[in-house]
Amino acid sequence: MNRITASTLTLMAGALLSISAQAASLDGTQWQTIDDKTGEKKAIIQLNERGGKVSGKIIKVLDKEKAKAVCTKCPGNLKNQPVEGLQILTGLKAEGSNQWSDGKLVDPESGKVYSGKITLSDNGQSLDLRGYVGTPLFGRSQTWQRIK
């Protein structure tokens, strides 16, 4: 009986370590955005991690009427670019376990650029995104859900 229990515990520990390692990686993951004001599903974002920095782009806008929209209010080289395919997160750097900060976020609806940080949940299935000006106390948060 003890042999089976030890074997089962070993398998469970290995599975948990595998889930934990998967949860900490954002490279290539896709996320369902949920509007923090309306609760409405808005878009699918793909995150990529290169050189220790996380970036993200909109790969699909879920509202068919807005799917062909361009970012008329976005700054610089993002101005008048299609919202689908738009790079909205840049430069987020790892800041300990499951947190990235010091990045920039672009709101394609307003064209405003915010400082930002993201925190991955312990189970790796949700991501809290915080956009702010100056200090994180003055900002907005959204929770995104991982797409499997």
C-alpha cells in the first residue's frame, strides 16, 4: 500500500511541476479579453516572450462590426493600422514569479498609451492586466482568460 501511495504522490508532484512551469511561460499563449466595464468578450490576444520581454497583439476582434476597424487615434506608426494585428503590449519585463512590469499598453479605442503590468494567476489560467498613468494606483485592470 505504501508503494502505491509513494508512486501516486510522485506522479502528482511531477504533474504539478509541469503545470507550474507551463503557467509561468507566456510565449505563444492566447488570451480572451473581457471588458472590465461591460463584462463583454472583446478580442483574442497572443502574447510572445523574446529576450526577456513580453509583447502582445490582437489576433482577432470578436465584434464583427469592429473587426475591420483601424486605430485612428493611435500614436506614431500604429496610427491608421488595422486593430486586428495591432501590437498593444510591449516591453513587459519579468519581475519575479508570474509578474511582468515596466511595459507599455495601447488602448486601440482611445489611442492612449499607458504604463502596464501583468500578473499570471497561480494556476496559469487567468492574467490580470493593469494599465496606469504614473502609479498603478491610478489605472484600470482587466482579467483575461487563457484559451487552450
